[in-house]
Amino acid sequence: MSLDFHLEADNALSISQIAECLTQLGVTEVMQTGDSLQGAFPSGLSLEAEKPGDPFLGAEDTKGLSFPVAMHIYLRVKSPEPKGLSQLDDLEDFITRLASLTEAQFLVTFQYESLYYWKDANGLHQQKSLKRSTT
């Protein structure tokens, strides 16, 4: 089973900010080539960031945001994950850390349909949590 999440961002988000975010999170499997970047977390979460060919938002719920998409990050959660690690926790950590490193506006959706996060001029907002319940 795999789950596909999409982060669509405006032109304030750069490949170097994404790389810095991964470094701060301790991700060592990172490959950067020109205007694209690939990374893999120890949990198995993978991402690919690139400038999209289509500048239109794919997200169904935009929370009123409207911007040309200048960076697309494709995030894939794929089973099974190593014992004691959580791809969804890593995904949420990535989003919150990235939000602290950039002024970019962005939306994070599951298959463009369900909105989980959005970042606007007022900061990062969460519609749904990705983290596992600890109870």
C-alpha cells in the first residue's frame, strides 16, 4: 500500500530550502540535480521536489490561497515501514520544519483531494493530523 501526498508551493520555496530542511531532520539519502531533489527518510518516506510544468493549483480545497505553483513536492508513504519508525510522523515533521524555514505559501494534500496543511501569511495551519495517536 502507498499513500501519495502533494505539497504545492509558490516561488518563495527553493530547492536549497528543501535540502536544508532534510539536513536539519537528519536525512542523509538526498540527491540534488539542478532544479530537482530526491530524498529518502530512514522510515521509508520518500520525496521528489521539482519545478512543475503546470503552474495551476491541483488542490481542491485552497483555503482561499491563489498562487502559481512554482515548486511541487511529491511525498510517498509506502508500507511496510521499519519497526519503531513512522513515515507519517516524518512527513509531519518535514512539513512543520519546512514551514519554519521559508516564507513560501503552500498547500499539502492527500492525492489533491484532502487538505492536511496550508501555509499563508499568518503561518502554518493544520486541518488534519498525520501523526499517530500515542494513546
